[in-house]
Amino acid sequence: MKIDVRGLVAPLLAALALAVVISQTVVALRDSGAWEAKPAKRIGAPIEGPYARLDREIGRISKAPVADNLRNPFAYGAASAPRVSGPVKPKVVKPAPPPVPVLTAIVWDNDPRALIHWGDRDFTVRGGDLFAEFRVSSITRDQVVLDRNGETLTLKRPIKGE
């Protein structure tokens, strides 16, 4: 019976690596105190956790900043004294009126149509059509009448030179 040495090299190296890993793990567990039968008596001050100092610093109460020592970080130079004024009255802001459609052209024939520009789009409409939030009530030679939620809006035909 012949023993092939080449076939034994790989299993022997694997066994050696396993033995090294197990021995290092056992040594680390003993050094940490996890495998001690009796807890080790520590002489001296107890060891503080690695983040205990950081916790103390975060927990310390700091003084609130005073307006005298603040400055504008976007301004160059020394801070100016803060101005104190009376109570501020809120400004009443009226909402902007909704945009008005613009009548671009009217095609007048048996079936009149209009070209209306609204909201960055152009719409080709006929009488009774719906576009966006408008209903086309009527189209005449000079104007288009729109209805938006019961509100009537009349668009006049553009005149050359205006």
C-alpha cells in the first residue's frame, strides 16, 4: 500500500489552519475573561467604556448663545448690534389671479374652431369642447366665450398692430 504524499498535503494544511484558528480563539476568550471560572479581580479604578467621555460631553448643558455675541456668517466683518422693533404685523398676501388663456386664432367656416394657448400648450377647440378647466361656450368671428366653474371669460380675437 503506497501513500500518496501529494494527496495528503491539502488536508494537512487545512487541519493546521483549523488548529491555529481554534488556539487563537481560545486564547482570546481567556484573555477577555469570558472563559474564566471566577471573574478576575481588578485592582484599581474600574475601566471606563470607550464612549463614556463622549456621552458626558454631549450631556453637558451649554449656555444658550446671546444676541450680543452672534454675527451674520454670510457678512464680512464684525457683527452689528441687533435691532429691536415693535411687534411685526403679518402682511396680507393676495393670491395671484389664475392665468388667462390667450386666443391665438379663429378659423371661421361651417365648423368654427379656435386656437387657444394656455399653460404652455396650444389647444384647438370647437363650441362645447372641454380643455383644461374650461368649457367653450361659443365661437364667433371676433371672440371665444369660455366658462370656468360658472364664471364667464371672453377672449377677443387678436388685432394686427397690437
